Amino acid sequence: MRSIPRRAVLSALAATAFVAVLIVPSATARTDAGATPQATTTITFWQTMNDEETKTLKSLIASFQKANKTIKVNMVYVPFDQAQAKYATAAQGGKAPDVMRAEIAWIADYAARGFLADLTKNISAADRNDFLGSAFAYGVWQNKSYAVPQVTDAPALLYNKALFKSKGVGVPNSMASLEAACKKFGDGKGIFLRGDAYFVQPWIWAYGGGLVNPLKKEILIASKNSINGMTAYKRLFDSSCAFKNEDFANDYNNAQTAFKNGDVAMIENGPWATADVLSGKAFANKSNLGVAPLPKGPGGQGSPVGGHSFVIAKKSKKVAASYKLIQFLTKASSQASFASKNNLLPTRRSAYQNAAVKSNPIISAFLQQMLVARARPVLPEGGAIYTDFTPNVQKVLLGQSTPAQGMNAVALAWKTKLFRTYTIKKN
């Protein structure tokens, strides 16, 4: 998140404008030859998927339109790192698309600002019970449902099995063993660590730290344990075995490239990245890709739960047709298509019964990460925490501030801009 923030920004981030894909050009539909043309409803759909996922999506949209000849989908690609702000701007001006694929941390903010249609009555009891509770909960704000979950995820440790075998290295299950394993691969070949706060969070939690506690109204990022987590991340980042990361603006793609080429043994990434990873020369034998939970530390374990859901604009005049599209894209067979082709984790329980999903080793491995993943609070401010978090993480990694100074700066920014009624916890 991702989003990724974030989280999961692939080569598509280089795009500087929307790319509209009009799937079906016809303006009317006929039931059969000679019949009276039926009115066509056009839905505008903003999507943020990477290149590999978009191929699957286009195929599903084509199937949807074949089965629903009176609905035309105007699909518009929006770069993930631009989508959150672009949607807010469009919604404020009354020009939001009918359907949007939103990162889960954006939904509460959009709902609180009155941008989204209330879908509570549209979602059947059967569907509600089929969705994973953790994924469905991100679409609920003040007891109303504003989103339908499509995929769920959490970053894990991706590793090159052949390199591990050549060095006689076991899969690390603790932060201490991760640092020890890294050193066995030689200078710059152990792990690629990013300058992105989203991917630092597993270290924060591993050392007993945290982000915020809404129940106690506490900011936890400047606590002693959170600082210890940031310190451990910087220690590994600075170690000789870590790939030299000097370009934070492009380090997602740089990490992917280094891993795909076999230049580094480990990276941290989510299921969304695996289709791209498997296109690399180091993974011509697809079984060479290993996926393991990010290691536990002295204070805990976890990585952030991410994912994407579909939302409908409050001002849309095509809610019925839009929801029909959402139902199609989130049904078990559609989720199974994304799982089998792109290794994305379904949000429906029933989708995991699909044979292709059951037999997918990457999905099975990521499910082990999901067992120890940490949910982020469902708050309107949830999508904005990285605005000050990531720049201060980067200052720490560059040596421009200490871990304590960096995390204190984050806490003060959150206190000033996001959580004014919260107290900053230091111990």
C-alpha cells in the first residue's frame, strides 16, 4: 500500500497523466438483431493497478460488459501515488468518478468528508459474511459501509532461495538472525531496505513500539520502543551487507530491479509485487522465490495490513450500475483470477476454496504473514500519517537526524496536524 504507500508503486508511477481506456465504444446496445436499441449507462471507473494487474482487470471488464450490454465502463488509470489527492480534489468539485479503487486507509477520510455513497443497504448479508472481517472493517465508518473490499495484503520478506542455499543461510525468524543472515551475502548483497515509513513499521512493532492508540488518545511513535525499532532499521540500513540505497525517490523500482536480477538476496514487499518479481532473470525458475513472515523482535512482530476496496461517489447518478460492476469485480471467481494471475490475496473466504488459489504457494506463504499482520486504525487521518513520517525516516537514514530526533519530529507533526487531542507517549 498498497498502498502502499503506500506502499506499492511500480513503473506506472512514471505516468504524468490519466490514461483513459474506453473498453467498449458502442453507445447503444441491442437485445438481438432488429430490436429497439436500449439506453446505455456509462460508468467512469478510476483504477490504480500495476501493469500486470491491469491486464487481468481489462479481461474481467470485457467479460462484465459482454454480460451487461447496457453498461459501458470508461476505465481511467490513475497513478497510485497521485490517486488519493486527485480523488479528493475531484470529489470536492462534484466531479468524482462513479467508481474508484481506493487504498483502505483513504476510505474513512473520504466517508467523513461526505464524498462516498452509503452502500450499507446494497451489500447483502451473504456477501457481508463471506468477506474477511479485517478487510471489510476498513470500509465501515460510523456504522455504515462505504466500500467493498477487493484485495488484502501485508508486506513480507521476499528472498532468493538459490542465494540462500549457496551461502548455507536459513530463513531468519528474528530480527537478530536477519541481521546475521544479511552479513553472510557480502557487501551490498544481503538486503535492500527502502526509505519509506510504511516499510519501517515492522521494525517499530518488532521492538514493542507503535504508531497511535485511538482508544487512549496516545501518539506512540516517539516512545522508547519505537525509537529502538527505528534504530535497528537504521543499523541494518547502514550495514555493509545492505544494498546502497541513495535514491529514495526511485527506491521501489530500484529494489525490485536488484532483486529480480539476483543482485540482492532479500527485499521487503507485498503480494502485489510478486508478478513483477517473477519476470526477473533470477526467478526464471519461479520456485526460486521465497516468501516468509517478517521476523519477530524482542517486543513483537507484524507488518501493516493494506489492501484496496471499491467505493462509489455520493453524487453518482449511476449507483445501481456502479454497484453491479463492483459486485462482479469482487465476486469469488474474479478474486480468484487476480489470485492465480497476480498472486493477490482475496478478501472473500469462498475465493480461498478455488483450486487455483489453494495451490498457489505464494498466496499460502503470504497468509502466514497475514496471521501476524497489524491493522492500522480506521481513522480519517489514517491516510495522512505518512506525510511527515516518511520524510523524517529519510532524514534519519541519511544521518541528518538521530532516530530519537526523527521520531520526535514525527510525533510533534502528528500532534500539530492530525491528532491535536492526543498526548505524546515517551516511555
